[in-house]
Amino acid sequence: MASNKIKTKEERDYTALQEVLIQVGLRIAKRGEGALFVVGNAEYKPLVEQNVPPFKVTKNPKLLESLALMDGAVIINESSMMVAYGVRIKSTKVFKNFGTRHSAGISAAKGDNLVVLISEEDKKIRILRRGKMVMQIDALQKDVEKTVPQTVRALESVGAGTIGMIGTSILAPTLGLSLLPGVVLFGSAYYLTRVISNRFGK
């Protein structure tokens, strides 16, 4: 079984931030609207005047949701503070078979950035890291909101371990694996199997 390591305050805050972003994302997706959250640094240009002062998004998810519905992305720092909203991300990559929001998302998913992308077309939330999609959540799955804490635990379990293996592993193909209803993890078969046996197994 996985060790029950005690989290630091920063780790607990980051977990809470991920939970809020997914919960807000689910509400937006269910209404058939789209949004883009970037946690970290990204090159951007404001599309609207920045009248809303920075605030802690975990303390005011309703305001975050309102800002997310504007055109463009919401930029958040790792301390959960909203930095900018209604901004255009400089796109340097293309997310095949998807539109401009997905291209902006994949372009922003570099370094240690976390990108949460809400698609209005298929009502799915896609979580991107290091230029790859690591998780997809179906907002229309029954009771998916109830699994948000487990979803974040799964996301944290795979973390950089999977990302490090995507595209470099020749021993196992890349695949998607469903651990929770409506939630699919993407990454190396070997690593995902290890995560399941350690985190969710036996």
C-alpha cells in the first residue's frame, strides 16, 4: 500500500486548489460552457481590463467561476492566488483535432504548470502537464462530483512519474486507464499498473 506521508501546508493547499478547479470545471462543463485555468507561469496578453484584484481562488470559487466564463484563460499562481483573467495564452503547439482553447492549454502545459481545460463541445475536463494530457473527466458521468477528492489523489499519485515515462517508454504503450467512474488517466501502462496496485489495490 502507498505510504501515508503527512502533507506539508503547501501540499495541502495545492490539493485544495486542484479540487476547487475540478469542481468549478464540472459546473462549467455541465452547462456546456468552456474555460481554461493555468496554474503557474505562462506567456499571455490580457483581452479585458484587469479590474478584479488578485484573490485566493480556494476561498471564492464563485468569483473564479464568473471570471472563467470570460473569453480567454485564468492564470493562478501556486499559492492559489488569481493573477490574471480573460487573457490570451501564446499558442506554440497544436492540440490535434481540437480548437484554439486546447492549443492554448497544451502550449501553457510546460514546466511544472498545471492546466485544467474545460471543453464546451464534449463536456469533458482535460488535465495537462508537461505538454501531455494526463487525465480526462466526464462531467456527465453520474455522481462524478462525489469522486473529486479520489480523482485528485489519483492525479497526485501519477504526477510526474507518468509524465516522465510518456513518449520515452519503449516497454509499454501509452494508454488510458479508468480508475473511477468518468475519470481516465493517461500514461505508461507499467506506471499506471503500479499506481493502481499501490494506491487503489488489494
